[in-house]
Amino acid sequence: MTGKLKISTLLNEEIPTLVSLVNSAYRGESAKQGWTTEADLLDGIRTDRESIKELTGKTGSTIFVAHDETNRMVGCVYLHKEKTSIYLGMLTVAPDIQAKGIGKKLLATAEAHTKTVNCDRIVMSVIDIRHELIAWYERHGYLSTGETKPFPADPAFGLPRQPLQFIIMEKIID
């Protein structure tokens, strides 16, 4: 699957498709097809058009999208340069085709981008009870910094069904 992917930066006209992809992978019944679902942890949507436009409008932000051989958008990753580090968020793969190497390819794209913008680390926040996701990132060289952050009390990001917090993970890119 990964050999046939085309990864490029998000175009404005692709925002509605991106919103659908991200919401389908994180929330609702469709998300339960994949292993990265947050559907049992959070209600509501994961993102909307306005949120994506806000992210893309930030100086230093990039969203990479992956399209398969039929031009279907199958993945994405959000990156934001913060001094000498890149914040990575919204790493998403369509739930019906997860575990086929698309996430790894997007992660590699993020790491290559980090070098091109003269940064030396990638930082991310992961919901602390997402043990399988934390383990996946650890297998790819990301480690917990020991820092935690509260889950945002913002319905636009989702409504927690239980108390949640983030752990901060990072990887040094050399």
C-alpha cells in the first residue's frame, strides 16, 4: 500500500474531505473499524472546517495528506514549527485500511519535514490511556517526556466520557 501513496500538502479545496477523514478515524461507529479510535473515550466530533482553517493559517503550520492510487484521501498529519521543534498532531489513517504502513509513511514524512525546517525534535501529545497508540509511537522512537497536560475542556475537540489527560512524547531527529 505505501508504495502507491502520494503525499502532498493539503489544498484548501481538500479541507472538507480532510474533516470527514479525521472524524471517521477518531469518532463514531466508522472509527471502530480501526485500532486508533477514540469513539469509546470521547463524544462529539474531532475537528471541523473552521478548526482546520485555523490550523493551516498558523505561521509554521503544514498539513500533509496521503492519497491512494484512486486519489482517495487515506491519511494526514498536522505539523507546526515551534522554535526548534515540530509539534505533530492529527496523525490519521482511514479506519478501513489501518495497519498497512500508511501511518509509518506519514510519520517518516513528518520526520523528513522536521529536518528541512531546521528543527531537531518532534513533540506530540497522546491521551494517556491510549496504551496501544503510545506503544506504536515508542516502537518508532518516541519517548514520554514525563510531562502531562490536561485534556482541553473544549467541546470542539470532543466531550470526554471519563477523565482524560495527555502525556507528552518526543523524538530527537538527527
